[in-house]
Amino acid sequence: MKLLATPEIWFVTGSQHLYGPGPLAQVVENSQKVVDALAASKRLPLKTVFKALLTTPEEITKVMLEANNDANCAGLILWMHTFSPSKMWIRGLTSLKKPFLHLHTQFNRDLPWSTIDMDFMNLNQAAHGDREAGFIHTRLRLGRKVVVGHWSDTEVQDRIGAWMRATRAWHDWQGARFVRFGDNMRNVAVTEGDKVGAEIRFGFEVNTHGVGDLVAKVNAVSESDITALCADYEKLYKVVPALKKGGKRHDELRYSARLELGMGQFLEEGKYKGFTDTFEDLHGLKQLPGMATQRLMAAGYGFGGEGDWKTSALVRAMKVMNAGLPGGTSFMEDYTYHLSPKGHQVLGAHMLEICPSIAAGKAAVEIHPLGIGGKDDPVRLVFDAPAGDALNASLVDLGNRFRLIINEVTAVKTPALPKLPVARAVWECKPDFKTACAAWIYAGGAHHTGYSYSVTTEMLEDFATIAGVETVLINADTTLAQLKQDLRTNEVYYHLAQGLKV
């Protein structure tokens, strides 16, 4: 995956000097054993390192500032092995800029009932040490994730793993660059937004290059590189005969390869993690990038159609979250509906740009007219997406804040679509079609989304907590009455939230 760092998570244990050097040495030994187990777990995507036992305000503040300044630290796990008076943590926590998870656990899983004495009780005080910590986290209005249970529990490790994936995506966004090739599709509202506000809130920058800058890179691609890439296409995909070497439309496949290589070079040289384009702004290009965009997405780049930079950034974040997991993530659009009385379904697609990471089987390389844009017929990958649990997510700018909207869905087998030569997915919405679509529209969800089989609601909720943005979840438990009330309540909360942080 392009430009994907592998940061680490710092594990920090809290205590105090009340118990003496012997118990504190035991706390360090126990903490290291917990960290070693987490570091060895295949359920956790990032390395966990034991950073420190913290027992004074000075130690706490020093480590928090070190975390801020260490580019390889994505976040922290905090655990109070004993009682750690939480006033000691105020200065450090108010200085901390990295995400943290509060692990409410204890070293021993089972209590040794017949031998428990006061020494044991003094050493193993997480039951109320973590509650003291939790109070100050809440008092300081700090967004964090709380995970409860024994550190060896696989469910606990899975929840930590979900947070690590969100934390890695947040780390990936810090200083990230996204490029818009040209401007937005004209007169579209949802693809617009406050790019300065996004950089302040999320840490990534979005800037525009004229399409001519891209054209220069595309035109400079060597014929030998194009030939090599076209040969790869024939090995990887079911290329229609007309596009194969010697076929009557092979030159158009070569141009698609030229687009991919030129765009890839532009992105690599600029250290961009995602991009947008629009069919209304293609001056100097012969085709709207179809397969080129699809394959660049599969390599890990974010993408948003029609200049939708927020979706491009979201797709990149979701691809970072699902790194190493089965399934896949793609740019998506709710395109049209099947409204049969036997069951309502959504046909998701786009003009061309659906990522082959979600393909069920080997994709076909085909060429067909696009019908809009006034350019040559574009080459594209055509495939069905698989059945299974999935979700759609949308990041929108409401003017005074950003909102992340999530709809859990069930993808179903795609019916035969012999006259629709695009990549596509078909799904059923939770809790049901009518409720989900109404809820999405009430929440202001965009028609562009990040669609994933591997990213979970928990990951996205953790990500939104780290970012400090509103989340609207549409799932099996959603009712319109409650959702509308939640939206009204959120308007008030997010208007006042910054003022509450005192």
C-alpha cells in the first residue's frame, strides 16, 4: 500500500510512590508481560511497546510531550495497575495531542481467593484506579476509547485492534496530501466543503493542480513502460480480444496504461495519498481515467469522483484501516434502486471508478462509450462485488462541523447485468430500505461513499472519536423518531461542545 507507515503504540502504566519500590518493580514486571502478550497477538495490527511506569506529574507530562513529538507514536494505551491519583495527570493529559485508549484490566485473570491479603489488594487496584483515571478523562472532556476485560481475552484484543486501525488511519492523515485534478463538478453541493476547516480538524491538506500538469506527466510516459503494463493486464484480468495486443482497439488500452503510469508518477512525486477528478475537466486527456483510477485505488490511494475530496480522504482512511484484512474498500455511489414488493435493494456503481479490491473473482477489462464528458470511450474493469456484510460511510461538511454517517448493509449476489458494463455491488440496507434511506437523507449523507467489507462500525466510531467529529449510525436498531431527535440534540451539543472543554 502506497505511503503506509507502520507506527507503534505506547503502553503507559500509572501508579504512585505510596506502595514502595518493591510493589512498583512488580508493576513494571507485570506491565511488561501484558505488553509482550499484546505485541505477540496477531489480532493487533500495530506493535505495542511498554514506554513507562508513571508515578509523578513531571513523569506524566514528560512522556505525553514525548509522544506528541515522536512521529512514530500513533497513540497510547493507558492502564492504572494501582491507584494513581488523577490530579497528577491533568497537566500531561491536557498537553497530549495523540489519541489514547483506556484499558480497564488487571494483571491477574482469576482471584486467588484463599491467599488474598492486603499486599495483594494494594498491588492489584485497577478496579478503582482506573475509575479514578476515568473521572479525570471525563472531567477534561477527553475523547477516548474505553476497553474493559482481561488483556488475554480475544474480544478485548479485537476491540484494541479496531482502535489501533482507526489510530493508524488518523496517523496516516496527519500531514497527508490530497490532490484535485481540476475542480468540482459544476453546481454540485456535497462535493464542496471547507478545505481549511478540514486541515484544522483532520490534519490533511487538499490542493488543486490544473489538468495540464497531469497531462504533462501522462504524455511523458515511455512506450516501453506502457507495453510492460499492458502485458500485466493480460495476465491479471480477462481482457476482451479487441483490447489485447494485436486487437483493433489495443491503442486505447495503451492509452489507459499511459494514464495509470502518468497519474501514478504524479502522485508518487507529490507524495499524495489520494486524488479526485471530474468528467467536466479533462482538457488534454483523451479518456476519463477509468481502469487507471480503479487500479490506483487498489494500490491504496483514496479517490473521490467529481472533485469529492472529502470522500477521497475517507476512502484512504478506510483503506488504511482495512490493511491486511480480507475483503476490500472502494469509492462507491448509490446509483439506482430495485423497489420490488419482494424486497428493496440498492445498485451501487459509478461511471467507472469502483476499486477491484472488492471484486468477486477475476475482473474483465472492457471498453464502452461513457455517454457523458465528450471524450473517447474509456477502458474500465468490470466485475461484481461479493455478497456479505458491508457498510457505507460518508463524510460531510455541515458548515459548523463535519459529520460521519455510517449505514450497515448486507450485500447480496449481483443479478446478471449483461448491458451494464461497469463494476457494481448490490446491497440491502439496515434496518430496512425505507428507514435507512430516510435516515441517510435526514442526516445529509452524500451520494458518494466509502464502501467496505472489512472496515467495521467500531473502527469508524473510534476514528470519529479521535477526530472529534459527530457520528450518525444507521443500523438494525435505527428508528426514524430516535434518529431525528438525535440529530436535533447533536445540533445543540456540537454548537456548545468547544465551550464545554474548560
